[in-house]
Amino acid sequence: MMLDDPNDAIISSRPGNRARAAGLVTRPAADTAAATRSWDDERGRPALTKGPTREQEADLIRSRGAYPESTDDLEGLSVP
């Protein structure tokens, strides 16, 4: 989640016990990601207005050793 205001951190810093006791049902992160992708597809995937560029994100992931050095290493892989 991109938080551009430090005060927004409260969103993820509260325990969820009371919400679950009131009936909140969570779902797997993969389901949330798929639903988000579907929603973004439906709205035509407009350009993001916040967050890092694709290049900045790739550089960060690569710096953590979790991304191939070049797109040549992604042969046969569909990268959105």
C-alpha cells in the first residue's frame, strides 16, 4: 500500500480483533490482487499518478536480488 501521508500509517497499525469480532471476513492476498487487477482492467488501466515509476520499482526489486538483471531473462514470461 502506498502511503503518501505519514498519518495514514494508522490504517495498518491497528489490531483487527474488534473488526473480526464484528464479522469482518478477510480473504487471501492473491484474491485481493486478482480482484484489483480485474478492476483496473475494467477501468482501462489508467496511468498511475503516485508511487515509483516502473523503472524505479524494477531497480529497487533488482537491488534486493529478487529480479532478473535484464528482460532477456524473462523469455516466455508475461510481464504486465
